[in-house]
Amino acid sequence: MSDTLRRLTNTSSFSVLQDKLETWHSDYHTLSCDQNLNRCCELIELTAKIQSQLFAILNQTATEGGQYGGVDTLKSRLLPWLGSCFSMAKPSVSDDTSLQLMQDSMEKDRKLRELSLCHDSDMQKMEAQLCSTRIQLDSVRVELAEAQNELDDTKNKSATTLLATEDEIIQLRADLRAARDEVEIYKRKLSAIDDYERQIHLLRDEVSYLTKEKALLQERLVRSRSPSPLPRLSRTSSPIRSESPTRAQLTHSSRHARLVSRFSDLYAVERLEAQTILRRYVDDLDMVQKIIFIAAVESFRVAKLAYCQFKLRVRKTLASTHFGPESLEDAAVDYIVRNLDLYDVQASVNDVINAMNVNPRISFPPETDFVLISTLIRETCRAAFAMQTLEPPLELAFASDGELYNEFRYRRSYDSEFSAPLVLYHVWPALMEGNIVLVKGEAVTRRGAMWTRSRSRSRSASPVRSRSLSPSRSLAYYSRTSLSPGQLRSSHL
């Protein structure tokens, strides 16, 4: 039933019947008799079709109600209506009321037609406005296309100008690179010229040395050929031999400058590298700087001791075979200058690490080792050993925690208190030549330095010394492959 009722509703049969009835009513007087009859038959056929669908719905509805469903309705309404030959039963309302209802329905239909006409007129107006809007939109699109074309032309012109500017910039950059290359070439040439000048200076010194040697040899030759030779003088009191410079004396100034520069490089390069390594294991920056300072001081001390021992062995070895214009002391120093590679620097590194292991001022994690800064210790020992061959030798200034700050020897660190008069600890030692400061050191000055120093002394018996007994401090790791001073023999001289 629901499907049949839905189809009847969707087809709008009653609306079509009403439309046809109104159309016939409006055209009734203009149509002929046959046409009016045809219209009437058409309406009857349409009404019959609708009644057929309604009877089908009635039958299906009565079937769905069961055997006795809808019996009363059929008896009271359908059967009397069928008995009167399909004539409608007399309505319960009066004729006047029915007429009034028909008039209301017609009035509603008229209003609907008026609303439909108004809607159509509004739609026409809106379509007209839409057309005008479309025309305006087309004109705006045309203007936009023209503006886009102008913009493209401007972009093309700008791109051309930009390309020209970029070409100029590229050319200028190329010129700048070429100029920089020329500057680098000139710098290299200048450095090469400086090297040539230094080599020329060294060669001149060598020539002067060889000239003096030649004069001495010629003089010896003349004395040997003379029938009345001069009385033999002692080697130590001969003024001629004392005037002959050794290679160490000839290269003293260049070695002095090179070693001073090397000491500055130790502060700027190796010290910072060692500080970076230690900061991975020690969080306290003050302790890291103290460790590096103690390592530098101990390296100088051990290198000076190694130099003295090495020099004694060289003198002992040269004493039996030495003969020359220079003294035995000068010959030993000259030999050491020529053979600095014989210095057993690894042994000095081991001695420095041993001394640092028992130093009570250092607090170091037991799971690590001072081998971490062996590069700094090794390079400092080499520089300190070479500094002992100078005349006078280069030394480190004496430094003590809590001492009065000396601005001629040290400069304050960035984290110091610049109004503090005492040194809390030293970051890097000062390099001295006698009483002359060649390279300033660095110190940290803070107030309360004396109190801090006394407190550290009171804790000097702390378990820090037990680090020397730690298995991680064992020195069996090192292999002494270089030639030590104790192994020096006459065959190496």
C-alpha cells in the first residue's frame, strides 16, 4: 500500500486534474463543443484512473487489516455510496458551507497563481541582473588580462635589467676573487722573501763561521810549516780558539725567537686542547686550569733535570775525544743543539705524570688518567729542554697561590675580580730570561684568596694522594722506544 500511495503522491494526479480543470474553465468559451466534450472526457478518464488507484489502495488496506478489519467503515460509507450508483452521499455540511469552502479554495489558488507570477517576474529581474553582472565580470576579466599582460611586460623588462645587473655582480665577484688571489700570491711571495732573507742571514753566519775556520786552519798550516814554531798554548787559554763561535752560538737569536713563539703557541693551542679534553671528565673549570698549570710547571722542572743529566753524559763522553777551538762546555751544548731528537721525551712525560699523581693540590677522577693531556706535557717538555740550550736559559717565573698579583708578569683572566690584590691560582706561567719577562702568564685574582689557600692546606692530608696507588695510574702502558740519556754512547757522538 505504501508503494502505491507513494506513486500516487509523486505523480501529483490531483494537481494535474486541478490544472486541467482550471485550463478548461479559462478556455471554455473559446473552444468548440467537441473540444469541450473532449476536455470533459479527458477529465473523466483521469478521474477514473485516480479512483482505480484509490480502490487498489482500499483493497490492499482492507487486506492488511485482517479478516474483519475495516468492516464497519465499508458498511457505513462504501456500500451506501455504491448503492446510490457512485453518487456521493449527502455531505454532513450544508450547501452554503461547501460553497464557502470552494470559494476559499479558489481564493487560495488565485493567490498561489499571483505568487507564481510574482516569482516569475522576480526570476526574470534576477536573470537580467545576472546578465548585467556577467557582462561586468567579462569587462573586469578583460581589464585583468590587460593588467596581467602589462605586468608580464614589466617582469620581462625587470628580468632583463636584473640579468644585466647579475652579470655585472658576477664580473665584480670574479674581479674580487682575482684580486684576492693576487693578494695571496703576493703574501706568499712576501713570506717566501722573508724565508729567503732568514736563509741568507743563516748562510751569511755559516759563511762567516767557515771563513773563520778557514783562517784558523790556514794559520795552523802556516805554523806547522814554520821552522820555529810558536810555543804550544793550552786549549783553554788560547784567545784565538775562544773567538771561534759554535753553531749553537750562531743560531742563538733564531732559536731564541722560535722558542719564545713556541711557548706562546703552547698557551694558545695545546693548552686549550687539553682544557677541552679535561672538561669532559672534570666539571670544575678552576680545577682544570690548575691541572694544566701544574702540568706546565712540572714539565719544565723535569725537562731541566733531564737536560742536566743529558749534558753531564755528553761532557763525559766528549771529554776523552774533544779537540777544537771551542771549550768542552760549548761543544757539549753544540752537540745537544744538533741532536735534540736524542732527548727521551717519553721518560720525561712519565716523570711528569708520576709527579702529578702524588700532587695533593689536584683533585682528579680516579677512573681517568693524566695520559689525556700527554700531548701538552710532551710538547712543553720539548720546548723546555730546548730552552736550556740558550744563554742564558729561559725559565718560568716562580708562582705561588695567594701571592701578591704582579701585573708585569701576569694578566688577569676574564673571570677575575680586578680589585682583588691576591692571586687565587695561576692559569699559565710567565716565561722569564733572567729578570726580564718575555711572555706574560695568566692568573685568577679573587677576594679571599688567602682563606681559600689556608683551607686547601688544611685538607692536604685528604685521600687525593691515594690516587698514586690506583691501578689506573700504572705506567706500564708506556713503552720507552726513544734513546734515553743513559743509553748514550760514544758511537752516537
